[in-house]
Amino acid sequence: MKSAGRKGYLHRRGGNLGGKLSKDEKSNYYDAGGLETIDIIKAKLTPEQYRGYLLGNVIKYTCRMNFKNTDMSRDAEKTCNYSRWLFKELPTEG
């Protein structure tokens, strides 16, 4: 599975608070070898495990936000992204 790169990844998953990453913001290590790390994690875990992974990251970034000596906006953005992805993975009632 070939990735559309980090910019495409965030767009597909509703990340970056609806914005797009500039070339300066993009981290190439997320899609090294043409694969997104998050896609590999999702493929290797059960749906329940993947939701736990996402929830763990929401908790991690939320808890550490108040202890940053610099701008908290990056952790706030990550919290928002992981929350959005978790919401999309929740089973629907019906």
C-alpha cells in the first residue's frame, strides 16, 4: 500500500485541525519507505487494540500538555488529531 505522504495522511484522517502541513512542518520519518507508521500499527492490531492505542495517545498528549515550558499548541493539536481518529474508529450503534 503506497502512502500519499504525511499531507495526504492528515487530510484522509481529518488531522491538523483541518489544515495542511507545510513542507517545513512535514516529518518524512512518518512515511519512510512509502508506508505510514500509523497504517502499519492499525494493520497489526485488532480494532479494539487500535482504539486503545489511540485513546492512550489522547491521554498522553493531554496529560503532558501542562508540563511544557514552551508552546502547548503542538500537543493540543496531537490530542485533537488522535481524538478525531478515535471517534472515527468507534463502533456505530444500529
